[in-house]
Amino acid sequence: MKQETISQVEPRVLSDLERFEEASSEAGLMRRYVRGRIAALPIRLILAMVGCALISALISPLYALLVGSVVFPLEMLEYFLLARIRRRKNFEGIRVSLCVTLVSLLQVAGLGAGMVIAGTYSESLRMFSWAYLFGAIMNSLLMARFHPPSHKVRLYVLGLAGAIILVHSVLDDTAKVEMIASEMAAVVSMILIVAYLFSHLTHRGARNREAERALIVKSEEAGRLALVAEHASDSIVLMDKERKVTWVNARFVTLTGYTAEEAIGRSIGALLNHPQTDMRVIDKMVKKVSNGKPASARIRNKTKSGREFWMETHQTPFLGEDGTVDGYIAVERDVSATVRQEKVLLDALARAEDAGAAKTEFLSRMSHELRTPANGICGGVELLKDADICREREVALAMLDSSAKRLSGIVENINVVADLEAGKLVHTPVQFRIDEVLQQVSDAYRQEREEKGLSLHVGIAPAARAPLIADPVILRRILCRLMSNSVKFTVSGGISVSVALDTANCMQIAIQDTGVGIEPANLQRIFEVFEQEDSTMTRPFDGAGLGLSSARDLARLIGAQISIESGASAGCTVRLSLPLGPLQAPPAVVAACAGEAGQENCRQKRLLVAEDNRTNRLLIKSMLKNAGHALEFAHDGVQAVRQYADNRYDCILMDISMPNKNGLDATRDIRAIETDRGLRRCPIVAVTANASGEDRRKCAAAGMDGFLAKPLSRKRLLETIGHIGTGSVGEAAFIH
């Protein structure tokens, strides 16, 4: 059978409800009353003729003619008047209702007059009149809801006729008492029956109207749902409580290839499950919907022809009157294209993650490889600067020193970018003093400032000089980048640094310079990676564009914020707002050797240097030549462990990347020897080009006490060795 479209069925469904509402309205009920009275005329005429025939037989034809001459004309008059009214299109308004009521009054007046004539003539016709009167009242009750005014008029007239007949029978001297009593009992019974029927019919009519309307609404809803289900773009399946198919829509047939006849009565799983369908997913979904809860799943299915596809099914149980599950509704959609797209996206994501990991690994390796030669360059330059050289060589060494420091700065920025992308840097708040951190930052850029003739003023509020809680290592990195930027872009004048604490326990650091400044439009762009304010070939300042971006990222890591205020040729002010942690109890102060001269005068120590690179061994040996320490060297981790097992040392300088056994494993083996033999703990300081936060944590986890990142400086090396035995080697070394 050809399916009906929604546009074809919708008008019919809507007209059913409209016709019901129209028929149930006051005008509609009046129209139905008029039609009913016209249609019932033949029956009324037959009953009237039967009555006249009885009167003719029991009394006389003349009397029957008298009654008929009253009843029949008025019945016909009602018919013609109602037929005229019926032709009206509009039945609304009091005028139409009044006309119908007057017509009803005329008809019932003739009927009442006929019953009074018959009922007052003789006792034999009186019972006939009562019966006819009762029937007329019952007929009026059945039509009461269609036009209440006509019903009331009929009841009044028929009631008046009954009262006249009853009064006449009481006043009739010839009437028997028994007959009068029986008539009165019949009248009372008739009144009770009429009252009961009226109440019953009134309530039943209201219930019937509501039920009929609800039925039409449900029929309309069912029709809509049937159309939606039949024409839905998703497959819809109805299943019984045994999960057997009871109905499917057209989309199911199109999607799976199974006809409705082939699907009904069978399990949906038996039809569609693929050999690789994950039954655990199905069992989980079935268990949930069996408990009366909706569930969803993505399932690998197959069509009737064996083609594989992915189905996303949403199953909802429907409950019976007793609250138990009567069946299930499954709405299913072919998501094969979505699954394929997701796989493509996941593959692309995996490739992107692999590429990112490869880039990070490359940056880390490059950082390590660059640090190793930079260590030799910086150390060699530092040693040569202490020797007696001529003016020309001094200039050349200054150039080498500047280039080496610049290279070290680039390597450090690359390393920070790699660590941040790999998530290796972790915020580790400890107790520190800001004046010590600022001194380290100032010393790192003293030579560049002095070469340019720049002044430096540091102002620290009294409250900020007390011990504070934050991450001093990351803070020093941030300040170094900000200071480097100020020194680089300031040609004359100076730099001022101010430190204060606000009421929210945040440290406010401001670095202000008299440099070239930054155009306001470029204030945000300079924070991007590899970005500079001037990126042209003729720019006056070099740089990779990593300093400010890495400073911003490091600040975010420790919860700080960086802002810049500047204008073209107006200098620059960088503000750092750093939340501080709660202050802990200050650690015990241990006396230590202070200053380079003091370090050299400390007690001589026996040192083991584990380093596989010949240049680095020579560099460390040269740096410590005049310090009076006894040095022994190991070329790999295996040799370092063996030498430690046979000798006692005051400190071990341990490289991390070595052949045969790396520095981490060598440190673990040394700690194990100490535990087995009950030896005192020997301080071990990592000396490595692997300078990320993750590398620092690995060194600490392996049992190392300090950390020195390459390239080394003689001052830091001597300071670290000088702290040995004071109990603070770890803190002093790890800050660097």
C-alpha cells in the first residue's frame, strides 16, 4: 500500500480534533440537537398515531381526532421551523438559541395538551397519559446536554401537564383511593428515576466527552508518532520483554537489508551482531535497560549482505502498569563515517604527539650537545682571563667570553622551552632570600653592564628582606631573562630593580630601564615564541625571541604574572607579581666558607671527578688547580663505583651521561655500598649538561646532594665544594 506523507495525513488528523471541538461547543451541540429533532420526527409521529389509535379504540374516534388535531400540527410546525434553522451556517448567538427554545415550547405544549386531554377524560386513559408523559421526559433527558434551554422548557411543560392530571385525579369524586395512591406512587417513582437518570446522564456525558477527546488526542499523537517513526532518518526497533523484535521502521529495512517480516520475532543481536562485536558492551547495555534505565552503546554490526558498519544504539525500556519492563525501544544510527573520522583524527593526534615528543627530544639533545662545548669554551675563557696576556689577546678573550655567555643563554632558553613543552618543570617552593637571588642575577650580567656603562640600583623593602617561600630556581631564571632583556636593549642610562610585599602576600618586583622601549602595539606580540619587536634584517639587536616568552611561561608555572609598560624611546618597566607561600620555620644557620678567596682557604678535600669527556676533565682540573684539593678521575660510571669502593672521598663530582654506567646508576650503587658497609654519606654533586627540572628531580631521587649545570664557572664550582661538610651543599648547589 502506498505510504501517506505527513502533508497528506496531517490535515485529516487535525480536522478530527477540530470537528470534535466544534461539535462539543455550545453552537455545535445546538446544531446536533436540531438535527436530532428533525431526524426523530417519524418516530414521534408514529408514537402519536399509536396514541390516537388507542384513544379512538378506548373512547371514541372523535376524541382521538381532537387529540391529534392538537399534537400533529405542532409536531409538523416544529419540523419546518427547525428545518429552516438547520440551513443556517452560524449557530452561535442567543437569537438562534431563543428561536430553538420557542420552537421546542410550541411542540411540547401540543404534546402536553394532548396528554392532559387524555389523562383527564377517564381513569383508563390516565395511565396511558402517565406512560406517555414519562417517555417524553426520558427523551428530553437524553437530549438535555445538546440544548439545555429546550430541555428545561420541556421539563416545565411536561411537569405542568403531569401536575394537572394528578390534581384532576385527586379532585375526581369518582376516582378510587387505591387508584389515586397508585398514581401518586408512580409519580414519585417517576420523579426519583428521572432525577437519578438526569444525574447519571449528566456525569456520563461529561465523562464521555473527556474520553472521546482524549481518544482523539491520543489518536492524533499516535498518528504523529507513527509518521515520525516511519519517516525518521534513524532506525527504530520495538522489542518485547524477551528482546524479540515486534516492529521496525522503513529506515531499519534500508539500513540492514532485512525486511520487517524477516526481523519480527527474532533477536536483534542474532540479526546484526558482527563476529567482532564486543559482547561486553552489549551485556553492559542490556543489564542497564533491564533494570529500567536507558542506555547507549556503539556496536560493530553487519547487514544482511555481510557488510560491516558501526551502529550507535540508544535503548529505552517502557514499563507496564505494574512497574515492570514490558519492552524496549531502540533508536539506532549508522555512525560508520563518524568512527572512520574519529580514527583519522586519533591517528593525526598520535602523529602530532609523536612529532611534538620528537621535537622536545631534539631540543633536549641539542641543549645537552650545545652545553658540552659551551662548557669548554666558557671555562677556557675564564682560565685565560686569569693569565697574563697582551692587550690584543685580552680583546679577543673578551669577544670569546661574550659569545660564550650569549651561547649559554640561548641554550638555557631552548632548554626551558623543551622542559615546559614536555611538562618536566615542576614548581617546588622552598625558603629563600630575595637579596641572594638578585645578587646572583646581578653578578651574571655585571660584565655586560660595565661594558655599556649602565648603572644598576636595587631597592628591597625591609619586609621583603626576610626569608620567603617560593621557587628560587625558577624565579632566578625569570629574573635573568628580564635582566638580560633590559641590558640588551638599554644603550645608556641604567636599570633599577625594586622589590616590595603587598597586603595579599605577593612579592612585587619591578625592573625599569632607560632603553629603546616598545611600541604599544607590540607589547603582547613580544611574548610569543621566536617573536621580537623588530624582526627585519636591519634590526639593531640580535636574539632568538625566546627570552620573554620563556619568562612568561615560567611565571605561569609558579602562579606569577608579568606585565610590561612602555612606549617608543621611553624605556620599559616590567612588573612581576609572585604569590608567596606560608613562611616555614627558618632552618639552622651553618657557618660556611664565604667568597672565592674564602673557598680556596677552606680545608683541602679529596675529590673524585666522574667525567668521560677529556675537555671537561681538563677544565675541572684547571679550575681547581690552585684550590689545593686532591683530584682523582673516573672515565665512566663503572670505574667511579669501583674507585669509591676502594677509597674514601670528601665529595664526588658526577657526570650524568657516561658510557657503560650512567651517573644516576653509579650514584645508586655508591649509596648501596654505603648502606651495606655502614659508611658515612659521601656528598655527590651532579655536573651535567642535562639541566632540566626533570633531570634535577632524577638526580635527587638517585641520591645526589647537589646539581651543577654546564657550562661551569670557577666561582660556582668552588662555592659548591666549599659548602661540603656544612650540611647545605644540596641547597646551595641546586639553586644554580
